[in-house]
Amino acid sequence: MVPIQMVDLKRQYLKIKNEVDGAILNVLETTSFINGKAVSDFSTHLGKYLAIEQVIPCANGTDALQIAMMALDLQPGDEVITPSFTYIATTEVMALLRLKPVFVDVDASTFCMTAEGIRKAITPKTKAIVPVHLYGQSAPMEAIMDIAKEFGLFVIEDNAQAIGASITFSNGKTSKTGTIGDIGCTSFFPSKNLGGYGDGGAIVTKDAALADKIRMIANHGQSKRYYHDLVGCNSRLDSIQAAVLNIKLGHLDEYNAARGAAAKTYTEAFSSNPKITTPTIAAGNTHVFHQYTLILNDADRNGLVEYLATKDVPAMIYYPVPAHRQKMFGFLNLPDVDLPVTDWLTERVVSLPIHSELDKEQLEHIIHHVNSYLK
């Protein structure tokens, strides 16, 4: 059996080696390493894939979130509603900009923030909502957009884990995650469904004027060289990463379908185990399974992870400490924040290997040992 990885980037690369190597060599031969043709080509192709005109590549997903908040002129002390059950980057940038994250609870089955929680958290200081499409499926964007419109709030989608996922609204319209709010942000970290061979990210929006502002901020606040109209930063996707991503974008639906097939195999195998709750896909959503995350019921999670390691099966806990309990947010004085579902999930979730290269033998091996321990 081929050794099992949480994400098998080497086997994925070997399948597209000739395409990727040729694309990288072309960049080396042109020597256009920054803002070259590969970057503009990738931006165009990603825009077509997402059905959105304005795509601004940047250096990473964390920068994407920070630049989005800067572009919307959010000011120190402004409140931004977001889940605590997420990777720290979502809220880290708020602290950097001296915004105030207002943490809300998530749904116990989808792991995404709820409309009810958002509505309860709104105050006169609230300026934006940052929904996270966690593990690979959409937050309840129809309800979130309705709330944002009602209260005049911005919506910044954290789409780092769900590129390629979609949601169908009550009127029958289907949209890709990341294209629904005012701004969508994504990451091309190597382990993502669309991952580069280094860091990378992108920001998307329907608003052309806002896109121009985002481009300026990502390029030292300038639209004309050496004329700096805004305080910005230096956040660029390099041409080699763009070339790699342009190749992999052509395979993204194939990769997501393979992840979905592996997830289906897992779910069918675990559905009768009372100690396991398998992932739920909300009505109207597609799920691209950036992670395949179980909820364990009256089971020893650490024991399971340790046991699986002895059987050469990696497993990860995303995330053991929610944002509102991180020391970095001590300045907010949050000891009384009550997020019971978030706290409950952090004690029970565990993620199994999920990627486009999982084969039948590997899946059977993982399933056998998970069920053997949780019997």
C-alpha cells in the first residue's frame, strides 16, 4: 500500500508533472517573475471559473482578508462578526487592524456560523460580517446577505477552504462560494483544494471601483508607479505560483469530485457506527471536502489519533482551541463569551485523510482501523 498522507501532493504532482514543469519552465525562460503574463492568465481563468469579473491575486489568504478589510475602510474599534471555530487567520487580521472581532457560535452539524447568532450579535458598532465556509461548504449565505442588507453591513467571505463549492438560493440561482458577498478571499496554500507550490491567495469582487482600490492596497497603495495615494502593503502572487495554479485550476473540478467520492465512501462506512457523526451537507450546498471531519460521540479522541498513528494513518484536529480562547485575544477581555457549540466541537472533532489521490486500498485501511477502535 502507498503510504497514506493527509494530503498527497507528490502523487498529485506526478499526474500533472509534464504540464506543471512546462508552465514553470516557460516562466523561467520569460523571466517575468512578478506580475507576468502567467499572473494575468490565471486571474482571467479564475474569474471565468468563478463567474466573476474582478480577481486580484495576492501573496496569501491572510493578506487577502487583511486587504479586504482595509479596502472597506474598516476603522479601529469597528465590530466584525465572525465565527470562533475557524483557523486563526480569519480573526488575526482583525487584531492587526485593531478591529473588534465579535465571535458567534456555529451550527453543530455544518460547522458554519448561523444567521440567528449573527443577528443577536449586531450592535451599533457592527460594520461587517466575515462568514467562513469551513471544511468545504458554504455558510448560510442567503440569510447572511439578507441580514447584511437589513443592517447595512459589509460581507467578506473567507473562502480559503471551499473554492469550487456552490450554494443554490431559494430563487433557483446558483453561485460559487466567495462570489456572493462584497468581497471574497481565498488561499492557495499547498494543501488547499486548489493549492500552489508555495503561498498564494486571491481577492474577488463584483465591484470594479472596489477592485481598483484593492489592487492599489496590494501594490503599496499606488495605481501609478511612485505615486502612493493610499496606505497599502506589498502582496503579490508570483508568476511561478500563478503558472502552477493555472494548470491545477483546469483539474479543480476533477480534484473536488475525487474528494467527494472518498467522502462518500467514508460516510457509507461510518454511518452505522454510533460513536461517529459524519459530515452534514446543508440543503442547497455542494461540499468540496477540504477536510473530512467527524464528530466523536463518547469516544477517546486522543486515543483514536494515537492508535491510528500506529497503523500509519494520520489524523488531525481542526481546531483544538477556538479563536475566542486564544491568548492573542486576551486584550478583548472575553472570559464570559458563551459559545457552547464551538466549545463542544473543539473537544470532539477529528479529521481523516482526504485528497484527490486516495485509493481504494488506502480508504479500506483507514476505515477498518477507525471502526476497529471505535467499536
